[in-house]
Amino acid sequence: EDKIGCVGADAKSMKECIMGVNLSSSIWNELRQNELEFIEKTHNRNDLVTAWDRAIEINLHKVKDIRASDDKEKEMRKMKHGLLTTKITEALGPCPEGERFYALKHPHVEDAVKRGIYA
């Protein structure tokens, strides 16, 4: 429909789309051009740089105010995130839920642990 790329309702239709693109240089070229145009519209570098500049500028002033303040606790409460107020401590014990989640997200690490590479 939008001719940006292959989308399949199921594995078979996805395979058919991919095979059709692979067999036709005109379809491949059309999709490629449409994909590049889509990326240019949705991933505008100038918009991204402007947003990051603004976020850094706003929060840099807050950090400087906190560091210069005599009442750091009061100033830290102004921050919307907990990056400056969170105290990171050593783990008090094993966390089975966290370990299971990490293993699901990074199975190669779980495999390395089981093989004794990480102790």
C-alpha cells in the first residue's frame, strides 16, 4: 500500500513480498527510494540536534544550580529524573527475576556463564 517495504500478515505473505522484490529491480528501486524518503522525513537530523541541545541546556543549568547551592537536597528535588539523586549501592543479594530477564535478553551471556567463562 504505502510501498515503503515488505509487510506480511503471515510468514507466507512476507516471504512472497520479499521474493517479489528480489526478482524485480524496478520494485526494489522503488521501495529503496521510498524508504530513503521515509527516513529523511521521520529522522530529521536538525530536529534531533535541536531537541538534544535544548535538553542539555535546560538540564545543564539545573546541574550547575545544584552544585552551587548550599541546600543541595532542596535543589535536587527540582530534577524530574533521579540521575543525580539515585544512590547506587552494591547488590544485597541475588535477584533471580533480574537474572532471568538478563538471560532472556542476552542468551549468549547466559551460555558463557553456564560454560564457566564468567564466574
